[in-house]
Amino acid sequence: MLGVSAVVGEIVAFGGFPGFELMVLGFLSPLFIEMGAFAINDYFDVDADRINKRADRPLVRGDLVPGHALGLSVFAFLAGVFTASLISFSCLLIVLLFAFLSFYYAWFLKKVAVLGNLVIAFSMAVPFLFGSVAAVGSVSAFVYLLSLAAFLLGFGREIMKSIQDMRGDKLTGRRTLPLLVGRESAAWHASFFMLLSSFVLLMPFFQGGFFYHDWNFLALAVSADYILLLVLPDAFKGRRLERARRATLIAMSLAVIGFLVGALY
């Protein structure tokens, strides 16, 4: 998804297809960096994942040993940095910054209330920014809005994830938002940021440029908002959170498609 998001950022900023080679490199660099981020996260998180019974994690199942995850992470980070360097110096700097944040998050920041959630939310926004810089050398106004919507939604999703992981986080000494303010208050915060995201998604329709009064874009943006509004009660009450988190990914995918359709048609 992050590789596709970077390509969408390129297309939205460029107003069309910026070229096959640039699109391939723009896809591969975020893909590799996120592979490295997930691997290093599993490496540092194996004890908490065992407590939380995360059977979806290969280190918890015993399919791989921690050294495999560490080796894959190093390889993937280097591959991401190399592919970014083939695009531009600005893209290289973005990738280096995010690779550092990914490592620092897995090693330390995830133990700090809110800051860890912010880093993950940023990881959902930065591919669009990266794609815009790759295509036109700067960040377009519409890409800013798309990135902001992704950031707000990602922040809400991560708070929900922290609620799900309260037991393991408490036993491993982490200070997450739900452990500091309580489950109900954290759920309220999650739903609030998701609601903000739904408003941001509609803003391009009322501004100038090729999204202005674009009914194809509006139909997809409203569909995304409809899904978000459907899961808001669950998020607000802190129930069926895994279902809600999956639904938000569908909503974000529809929003991304909306921006893509608006930029191309």
C-alpha cells in the first residue's frame, strides 16, 4: 500500500503519469523501507507479541529466528536508500529520515505514549509526500491534504491498536495512551481523529484545481467517509477494534482511488 501511495502522490502532483521509470523507483523505495520497518519492529517486539499471542507474526510462531528479521531489515533499508538515491537527493533525505524514525520507533519510541503512534501515522502520510517530491520536486497542495487525511486516520488507527495491545504493553512496561488515560478516553481520541480525517478528505472538492466540483472524486471520497462513519461507534466505544481497523484501510483505499481518478480524469 505504501508503494502504491507513493505512485499516487506522483500522479496527483504531476497531474498525470510522470514516467515509467520514476513510477517504478517511487514504488520500490517505500516498499523496501516499509519491509525493513516491519522486520525491525518484529525483531524488537517479539516478547510483547508472544504475550499478546500474535500468531500472525513469524517470530512468534517460530518460523524464523530473530537474526533473520534483523538481516532482512538491514538489506531492505539499504535497498530503499539506494532506489531513492536514483530519483533525487531530496528523496534520499526523506528516505534516510524515515528509515531512522522506523528504527528508533521499534527500539524506543513505541514505548512512549503518543510519540510512537505519531510515527506510525506519519508512515501512512509520508509516501504521498515522497511521491510528490519525486515527481515535481516539491509537495503539491492536494498531496498535502491527502497526506493530512492519511496521517489523521493513521493516528486514530494506532490508538485503537494500542487499546488492543494494552495487556502486553502493560506487562512489558510500555507507557501507551490507553494505559495513561484509560481505555474509554483513548477510544474517544481515536474516533475524534478519524472524524477529522473524514472532513479533510472532502476539502479538495471545494477548492480550485482539477478536484474542484469533480463528482467522480466526490463519490469515492463520500464512500470512504461513509465507511469511517459506520465504524466510528465501535471506535468510540472501544469494541470490535480489529474489525474497525480493517474497515479504515478500505476507506483509505477508496480515498486514494478518488484522488487518483480526480487527477487523471
